[in-house]
Amino acid sequence: MNKTLLYTVNFLLLMIFSACSGADYGSKTADSSRPFDRTIQPAEGSLLNLALPVIQNFSLSNGLEVKLVEHHELPVVDIRLVIKSGSFVDPAGKAGTASFTADMLDEGTTTRDAFEIADAKDYVGARLGSGSGWDGSFVTLSTLKKHLDTSMEIFADISLNPTFPTKDMEKIRERRLTRILQRKDQPITLAALAFAELVYGDSHPYGTPTTGTEESIKSITQSDLKNYYSTYYKSNNATLIVVGDVTESEMLPILEKYFGSWESGMIPETMNYDIPEISETAFYLVDKPDAAQSYLYFGHNSISRASENYINSVVMNMILGGQFSARLNLNLREDKGYTYGARSSFSARRSGGSFSARASVKTDVTDSSIVEFLYELRRIRSEHVTLEELEHAKKSIVQRLPSTFETPSQIAGIIGSQLLNDLPDDYYSTYGEKIQAVTMQDVMVTAQKLIDPEHMTLVISGDIAQVKEAIESLNEGNVNIVGEETMPE
Amino acid sequence: MNKKLNATLLFVLISLSTVAVGQISVENEMYKLDNGLTVILHNDSSAPIVTVNIWYHTGSKDEKPGRTGFAHLFEHMLFQGSLNVGDDEHFILIQGVGGSLNGSTNSDRTNYYETTPSNYLEMLLWLESDRMGWLLPAMTEKKLDNQRDVVKNERRQSYENRPYGLAWENIYFKLYPEEHPYHWSTIGSMEDLSAASLDDIKDFFQSYYGPNNASLVIAGDFDSGQAKVWVEKYFGEIPSGPEVVHPNPDMPVLTEEVRFMMEDKVQLPRIYFVWNSVSRFDEDEAALDVLGEVLSSGKNSRFYRAMIYDNPIAQDAAAFQFSREIAGSFEMEITATPETNLSVIEKVVWEEVEKIQNELPTEREMRRAINSIEASFVFGIQSIGRKADRLNSYYTWTGVPDGFEKDLSRFSNVTAEDVQRVANKYLDKNNLIILSVVPEGKPELQASK
């Protein structure tokens, strides 16, 4: 890699708080027979410089913005077209429109049918994908560099010339409806859907899954898809991200050829929605008779990605339930053996978000597991975390960065997410310092602000006959049953 | 240290035609310690991270009767501390420096791997060597009971409480006779997990976890000279274990059709077809992989056209070769659309099988399949974690870590005639397992003879 293209972030700050101790490995010796003390953990090696990807910005003649990162390790190129609109702007009553639209892109274009598209990309071994999230829609391509031009042509064709053919649309609709039916097989999905509906209600987009409901998918017409596409898939509402074994001068003519005449358009403003107040903590049971485990999904509405509390929330959650060595897992798995794993997370989106804590636990310890969850959620609000926990979490977050920027598709994904959340290109160059500035007091105050066990929605999918009484006797909240008829389909 | 000893990733693509065959090489340095530990070093300085990946050549195949699931339970115990490493400290130390780590067990091998910023390499070697050499002093009944509960919850979560979660376990009960080590699943039975004792831990550790039964890959941004000094320092004094002998019964062969049915809490019926085929790196393996691609990969595959698009009777359809060390199987897993009788699916499957047995796949089908497999070789070495695991895999099964090019050439050389030949040789209409999994209370949806 060309060093002049890289700027570096010094890890010095991070190392000051090293949790490691012990001998100086500086006295290296080739004499391996020399006795040494195995009880002493080796110290870390010398400080590292992380070269963050350098983003080169340029635009095409139609104004379409391009973000390019050179990555010359392998002759591979990853391209990601990011449309800055996703499921959040699905029309009312038509949940699933953005996702259905993205799903249909490779089902037919003005010059190719679905089989010709698949044949062309498989023939060069390219990987082509499309999809949508709450805040964006995506078309992705991974290709060997030697097939870049062929692959780009197909990628541009499905991005710019989709026709949403009726016959293929009906087939995709059937498959999507069947997948919706299959949600009933998955206790985790059932709990997550019930949670979203209970927390956000049915008038807020977050209350309904991005893939839609049986009713909404049945109601979506071809013109709904065409409308969504022609409203949001516009050059001024999109960015192309290119990461791989290429340079700006190589890419510019190719991108210009395929994307240079893509039109712009007027993008409607995004609406705001109210979120229902949760007056008190309550349990909601989803019945899965004879289930061997109960799936617990606890939480509430929470911050958006732009929140000033975001950085504090990352550190606090890392201590609470962000990884294996966090409190929830060490308690429920490694100490009690109730589960194969317990975690918590914030899902911080552009227009809001949620906090949740989750685990699959053995049916007969459902009540005991609830007690432990609530204990940990309350403890992090009422007591300072230890200095050791705090430093463990911070180091864990910051030093993970080199691994998260390893491959072209990882880098393209991170840039895409920065883009949808209005974060600057150099966001990660100051991220470490911000994480390091979080104090024990910040963690406790943030927990008090962002975790509220007394106004929480506690969804449990499991065998109601075996768990209901025990949950009631905890006296932690009313116990409701979520029936089939109130379940999102 | 001589820079020339520092292996580097070398990647050369030579175009032989418009759809080229690649040439791919992952340079490495391999040597053995006196105690038999194989060490493989691969330098890749494209990111400031390092991976340590250890394979122990043991898995559920080596389990004793009455102790199914033990190799995997044992893997869990390796995260519970060793003489100089506290309970859970392995996870805490590695995650505490931003690292990621895990382990996994299958029938033939158990792997342990961690990736951290590269300035923690010495700590990783200290941690791995401590559990390779000094695990037993840290083992207690309490830790064993705790992980027994965790693994039982893993069985509940990933098998019993998962839709179709018990299908494969029941298929292998029937595909392999009771005395064959692939008869039982890696997760094991609840009773056998309950029976596992500290004595079993001691026996298994002494039999299978010696350095002579392991290979250590270090990959990433590190200095090879320094790494060799550390490897000798931390692993050199661990004594060799006994020579390991793995069970190696004859390749089992079904001599009849075995058809059965299970009811499950699922919405859609699903059907499985399983034939005895070949073990890993057998000369027919690559052709069987391509057969699976032609039948079920992508929209132009035979199954997509026949069952999902033209006449939509299936929600998804997959066909693939599953190779293990001493045996393998060719498998199909097809989920029907709601209320579709699985006999309807079966009929189409046999039509497609006969078609590929009687007519050569087209040149275009062959190129699509082979080019997709070739591209996946390149995509598959983008992360050092996956690359390290591949090096260990090639070493364990073939003795040569850099097996990429040789492996790839197997696929490049597969012909349409090979695909037709293996379809005839292995997809025998009379000797196979057919399992129908149907929604509870709907046995009429099963595929009946």
C-alpha cells in the first residue's frame, strides 16, 4: 500500500490504560530453555499505528457522489450503491415496499430477464445483492478485478433499468408471503416482532417489520414499487462507494459510462412520528407450547445515532451486555448456566432506536433469569462500574477497529453506515479519543438516562403453561398474553 | 532476521481465457517443534492484526460409547482457565484488547482461534500454550457442571427448539451404523452430557490434546523471527502425547431405501435426500461439488427452474456434497410451499436426477459453476482469520498448508462428463435416506412410496 495515501491514528492514548501487567518482554532471547515464570502474563508489544482507510471523494458529471478507497491486497473490487431512503419511508399501510423494491431489481431490466441477469453475473463469478434497511437501500457487488467492466455493466443495469415485471413480481410476492408464514417457526422472530409492535404501536414505521406483514405485502402493487423506485432511486439521493484494487483514474471513466447520465429528482421530506408512552413495566407472553427454552426480549425505545449520548451508550453497553465477557453473559451463562448466551444492544438508527437485552433460557429457569436480567439492568444504574470494567470496555471497543477495517466489503459497509447517519469521512480518526474520555460517572448517568427497568416491555416467547405463574409471582409487572390475533403477521 | 524468510502473500492471476483459471498461492513457512507441534507462519501486513489458529486433530469421531458430545463439551472447558489463566480470563483478556475469539468442534477436528491487534501476539501464545500444557490443574466439578448446563442449553437452542433442528441428527443415526463414529451428532445426547466426568476430561486431554496432534497457524502482521522464539518458549516444553489412532471403519454403504417421517413445530413440509458418497479430497469430490452447483445454485439452476420458478412447489432447494475425513454424503434439502405434498417434490427431484444422469450439463452451466467456485477462493482469503483456518485445514487433511492452487485446479478440471458420471455413480434410486419433516398433525404431507 502507498504510505502517502494513509494517515494514521496513534494508539498511544489507548495504551495508557492498559489492563495488562507483568514482565517487560524487551529482553527477548533466543535461548528458549531459559526458565521463565508462566504465571506472568506477557506485556503487550510496542504501540501500533492503525491506518484508517483514506476516502477519496469525487463526483460524476451528473453530480452523483463517489467515495473511493484504494485497497490493493487482492485483485478484488467491492461496490456499494447506497440510496439514502429505506423502509422508514414505506407508504402508510404498505410496509415492505422498500424491501420489495430492492428485491425486484434483479428480476428484470429493459434488456434482460431475471435468468439473463443471473447468468451474466454467475458466468464471471460476481456476487450481486440488493436490499434495504430502515434508513437506506443498497445494491452491492463483489467482483474479481479482471471482470470489473462486465460486472459493473450488470450492476448498473439492475440499479438503473429495473422493470418490475408482473409475472416475476407475483412469484416474489408468494415467496415473501411464505417467509412471513415461516416467522411463526422462530421463537426469536416472534418475540422481536411482538416487541416492536408493543413499543412503537402500529402507526410508527418501527412497529412493523421492514419485510412487511401478510396484509401489506398482499396490498403492494406494481405501481407502488415503481413509485418507490422513481421517487427515491435518484442520483442526488445516492452515493457510490468503491473499495478495492482500483484508483480514481481507473474508476472514473467506468462509473461515468454507466452512472453518468442517471437523473436527479425531488426527494420528499421524511416525516416524524410519535412514540407511545410506556406507563409501567409489563410482561407479554407469546405461547410456544412445549418449547425447551424461553426466549426473553426486554427493552424499550431509545436514542438515535445522532444522539449526544451515543458514545457513552457504546461504552455502557459493552460493560452490560455487549460481548461474551460482559456482565449479562458472565452472570447468566458463566455463573448460572441458564443460557448459551445473553447479550444487550442499542439499535441506533437515523430517526430513533431501541435498547434490548436478550437470551434463550431453559424453560424451568425463566423466572430466575428474569430476576438476573433485572438485577443487572438496575445495578448499572445504581452503582459505578469498576475502573477495571471501564478500561476493559474502552480498550475492547477502540482496539477492535483494526479488525473492523480489514476487508473491502467491511470498509464499504462502514462508509455506507457513516453516510446514512451524516457522519463525516474522518469519523473514526477521533472515535478513540471520544471513547477514552468516558468516565465511570458518565456510564452511570447514561445508564440512568437510557435504561429504564421500571418502564420496560418484557416479551417472553415460550411455553406459557410452564412459566406464567412463576413470572406473576415475581411481582415485577402485569402479565399479558399476546394472542395470535394481536401478533403481527 | 532475514527478510526473505518472511513469507508474503503472493497472488498471481494468469488469464488462460476470457474466463480465466486463477493461480492462487498463500506463502508460508512450516516447521515442527521437537515435541511434534506443527507451526505454520504466514505474513500479511495489510492490516495491523494477527491471528492465532490452532487445530487439534480430534472431534466427535474419537468419542467413546456413552460419551457422545464430549469433544465439544471439552472444547468449552478450554475456555474455563488453565494453571496460570483464571476462569473466563481467556475471553476477558482477548476481548479486553479488542480481540475476537472462539472455537468449534466437528466430527474430525477442533479449532481455537483469536484475532487481536498484532502487538498482542505473545499474550495469545501464552494463553494457547497454557491450556495445551496445563489445563488439568484448573479443572473442577463446578466448572464442568456449569459448562454442561451451557452446552445443554446450546443443544436446546440450536437443535431442539429450532425448526427442523433434529432432522440431520436423525438422518445420520440411519445413514451410519451404530458402530460408525459419524452415527452420532457432535452436540451429543443429554444423557451422555450428564454422564461426562472429570476423569473423562483427563483421559481426553491426555489422549488427544498433545502438541503432536495439533497444528498452530500464526497469520497476519508480525515478525517471523520473533514469533519462532516465542513459539519455542511457550510451547517447546509441553511434552508429546501418545500417538493418536483414529477410528477408521470402512465407508458405510446403504443397501436399501430408508424412508421415514418426523413431525415438527413448523409451517412448511421439508424433504431430505441423502446418499453415501465420498470423503474429503476423494477424486470424485470436486465433481460432486459442481453437481450440487448445477442442480441448485442460482436462478439458472435446475431446481430453481423446476421447483421454484416454473412450477412453484418449493420455497427453497439445495443440493450439496458434505465431505468428512473418513466418509461423506451427497445431500438435498428442499422446503415445500405451504400444504404441498412432499410426494410432488420427490417426483420432480427424480426427474431432475434422471435428466442429469442421462444428458450432459451444458458448457454454460459448467462455466457458471466453476467460475463461481473459483471466485469464492479469492473472496475467501480476504480476512486473515479465514485464511489461517484454510491453511490449517489443508495441512490437517493433506499435509500441505498452501493447498489453494491444487484445490482450485481440481475444480477447473471437472468436465461435464465427470458431473454426469458422479450423478450416475452416487445418486442411486434404491439406496438412500428420504426424510419427510411435516407440520405437527399433517402426516399426510409426507413423501410416501
